Amino acid sequence: MRCLLILAHPRRDSLCGALFDAYADGARQSGIDCRELILSEMRFDPDVHADSPEQQPLEPDLVRAQRDIQWAEHLVFVYPTWWGTFPALLKGFLDRVLTPGFAFRHEGQGQWNKLLSGRTADLITTMDTPPAIYRIVYRAPGRQALVRATLGYCGIRSVRIEPFGPVISSDAGQRQQWLDRARTNGSRLSAGA
């Protein structure tokens, strides 16, 4: 399996960064071919200035990101949940990289081709809200947007969603359990997403 890991936290030295590394370690130790995108280290304008995203030239880092997405069979997004959804860094990346003609193609009134079909994804997110409250009370707005309106629209099927929280009240032991779970999830890729 070919796996693309995407770290979408603005700080590499965050808990998300540690979860990203743990997942990658587990995957690589199981023989999975992995590539990585660290969004905070990439250089691109997160805003679409053209009439349509495909009309705006892609920076070299986004060209590479599209090649990596095309190469991948499985994608892993690691990000914090802030204000109920994902950070601006991830939103800007998705706005620029999942362009018409690459990720989807409109075929007529209300119809489109999902050009990234056949790929799967895992979502790993940290949050200060207890995950059950996020899911039941808030109805998981960030998760819904990413799973259905973005990845699903392009044909990518989300198979595992791991919310880790609440971070604010976690201790070192709890965080180690989360890191162990991320590593285990990475190692499970060898059995198929």
C-alpha cells in the first residue's frame, strides 16, 4: 500500500506532530511505503484569487502535493479541531490542491466525476472538547465537512476517524496511550485500510 501522511497543524512540535510521527512509525515498520506532507513547511498562497481554482497556477509545493495524492492509495490527515473544524492551514491547502480537473470534474447539472475514487483516508484529530460532546452536541461539523463535502466529493472514502481529547485535561499517561493507538493504527495498514 502507498500511504500519504499529511500533517496540518501549524506547529510541527505539537501533539498532532507526535501523533503523525507515531502513525508513520507504525506504518513504516509494517512495510508500508509512505510519503509525507508537512503543511507548515510548504510554501503556497492558501487563497484562491482566480475565478476558479484550476485557473490559478500552482506553486511547486502544491504540484508535488498533487503528484503525491495521485500516487497514494491511502491518505492520513492529522490536524487539530479548533472552533469545531480544522485549521485555516488545512482549509487553504484543500482549496488550492483539490482543483477541478484533478480531484473532480463537473459533467452537467448536479453531476460530477470523482477523480480520486478508489482511495481511502484516516482522520486523526486532537480537540479540547470531549469527543462525545463534539459528535453528539455539536454534530461534528469539521468531520462532516472533511469526510462528506470535501474528501467524499472527490471520491476518497474515510475509513477511520480518531478523535483524541480532551487534550486540555490530559496527562502524560493519556497522551502516551494516544500515541500508542496512532502507532497501532499505522501498523494496521499492512492488512489494508
